[in-house]
Amino acid sequence: MTAASEPLLRVEGLQVHFPIKRGVFVDRTVGHVRAVDGVDLAIDRGTTYGLVGESGCGKSTLGRAVLRLVEPTAGRVLFDGTDVASLGGEPLRHMRRRMQMVFQDPLGSLDPRQDVESLLSEPLKAHGLGGGKAGIATRVRELLDAVGLPSAALRRYPHEFSGGQRQRIGIARAISLEPDLLIADEPVSALDVSVQAQVVNLLEELQQRLGLTYLVIAHDLAVVRHISDVVGVMYLGSLVEQAPADALYDEPLHPYTRALMSAVPVPDPVVEERRERILLAGDLPSPADPPSGCRFHTRCPWRQETRCDDEVPVLRELAPGHSAAPHPPRHLVSCHWAEEIRDGVLRPRSADEVAATQGVSVRATGADGAFETDALVQGVDEPIERR
Ligand SMILES: Nc1ncnc2c1ncn2[C@@H]1O[C@H](COP(=O)(O)OP(=O)(O)OP(=O)(O)O)[C@@H](O)[C@H]1O
């Protein structure tokens, strides 16, 4: 495999466990939150990997571990072929320049006391880029232009902008050091629906123009489908399904993915009328004490005793049924019964039945309700075209 065809980012067996401390005088570790618990993924250059899942399933922690903002407990992050953990000092600084983050809330990530000129020139100065005062001023204007803001914005402060404009400033800052990889953590979820599409379009335009690679973390399935080449679905720290975006949305294989998809309203009223909702029983279990076997078994309508309770399913391709590497992107799923569910051989139990066996109540899909109201799909203001 040539260097160019090698994925820009490879994550191998990544685990991030946070210690749970107790004690007044002596810190005792009484357990661990398994925020990320064995994730493999790869992102090709110039493509977008969308990571979806309920709040608390470990998406942000994974993004932070890639940037080495948190130290992995186990596993490797290979960026452009280099193990990120092996770097220190100047090489680490250089690598960090090549990976940048776009945050959900630009107001929280932009210093309110700095005007836009200073916000955009600061990273250039810190890295000795831009070639002196005049060079930096030119580069700052180019950055503003690239994100569609007028040069009049230079003297203004973050609070003087709308949410969408602030996100444009955040994006300008993220691309200022000419990175290769952008990790965008919920980049549009804090924005009005009417401006979400504009920011998504800007990200796509910049990707094409600058050859950027994206890891987009989001709970909005319409945004993820629109922007992603490959989508990974996370549940309790692990990937339960991964596939090229169209394949995943056309035929979700994992019961959890099916439940997430079934919660998205369809714009066609006739289809919407017939849409079958898969309700899940109970809340997301604690990542400090995840269920045995398949982690989804406590909520799964297709659970089969006792295999699902005892045996951890591997992320695999459907028949011939062997485990597979995550690259090149294929449709992978971690469910013992994916073929039987796909072929309708196994019938789902109702959420009430699942709840009765677990002694819990029935919840709408997406514990935070995030998957229930998807205004973009409903076509409000500026709908994102579905592929
Ligand atoms: N620094 C930390 N110390 C202890 N636990 C943490 C820390 N950061 C995250 N967690 C826990 O790890 C789990 C995964 O959190 P994470 O923020 O990665 O999930 P997420 O899917 O991104 O959710 P959200 O969309 O709400 O941010 C959660 O249970 C969270 O409480």
C-alpha cells in the first residue's frame, strides 16, 4: 500500500478508561468509566468519517484521545503512519498543528477579550507562520474570506456575532495552520436550523478546496448522512456498526442502529404514517458497569438468551461471517444475529416485553430524545439535501 492510499488516521484497539476516585483523605480508585472501550477505525485522506451515538457513548472522548488531549489507556492512534503516543516536544507540537478541532460552542472556545484579527493571528504567531506582520495580516484576510466573513469583522469581538458567524470564526481559526485533519465535535448542533446547512456546506466546500479529512462527531443523523463518506455508530464505548453512509442508512443491520434510524421522521407524509418506531427499553447503562456479553442486550428487542448475555460479538462483515479489519470501509456489524434479523428469521420483542424482563420502563429511542426531532429532515428553512 502506498503512503497516499494509507488512511490519514488509524485508530487501533483504542481504550480510554477514567478512574472513579473516592475517599476524603486518600484517593482510592473504586472503578473505571470505560468511555472508549476498544475502537478500531480508519479515515482515508480527503474523506469524512461521521461518528454517531447517544450522549455519553464516548464520541467526544474518542476525538480527544486522537488529539492526545486525553491519554489512551490502551491502543494506538496512528496519524499519517506515526504513533501519536511516541511523540513529544517539537514533533508533538507539529503533529498537533496538523490536527485541529472545531467545537460545538464557538463562544466557549473563543476568548471574548480578543477581536477577530487577534483571534486569527494568534495561532499563526504562536507557530511562527505567516511571514511577519504584513504576511499575517494578509493571511487573516484570506481566512475571513475563506469562511465567508467580510473584512469589517476584524475589529469586532465574538459576542457581536450570530452563532453561525461565530462558528465561521471557529472554523477559520481551525484551518489557519493548514491542518490535514479536522475533528468537528457537534459542529452545528448549537446553531439554528436555518444556519446549520450553511455551516455544513462551508465545511464541505473547505474540504474540497483544501483537501481536508474530517472526523465529524454528531448526534443528528441527517447531518451525518449528508456530510459523511463512512459512518460509525457507537454504543457504550464501542463501535456497533460501521459502513459507507448510504449502505448504513439504506440497510442498518445492528438493532441499535435500526432503533436510531427508526426515530428519524421521514418527509413524505405517506411513508411517515407507516413508519415503524423501534422503542428501546430502559436508559443507557452506566459505562462504569457495562452489561456482559453484547452491551446492547439489556435493551435489544432481538436478544437471544443466553448467547447475547454471555458472548461479546465481534465487529464483522455479514456472511461469510468472519471478523474483518476496518479498512477499506465495508459494512461491519457487531451482532450475533445480524443475518437472522436482516432476513426476518428472528422477530423483535416489543419494548414492553423487553422492559418487563429487565424490570425497567420504556424510553423513546435516543435517551436524550436527540434522535426524535430532526428538523433538517423535515425540511425547515434550508433543508440539507439527502443523498
Ligand atoms: N474527564 C472525565 N472523567 C471521568 N469521566 C469522563 C470524563 N470525560 C468523559 N467521561 C465520561 O465518559 C463517558 C463518555 O463521555 P463522552 O463525553 O465521550 O460521550 P459523548 O458520546 O461524546 O457524549 P456527549 O455527546 O454528551 O458529549 C460519559 O459517561 C462521561 O461521563
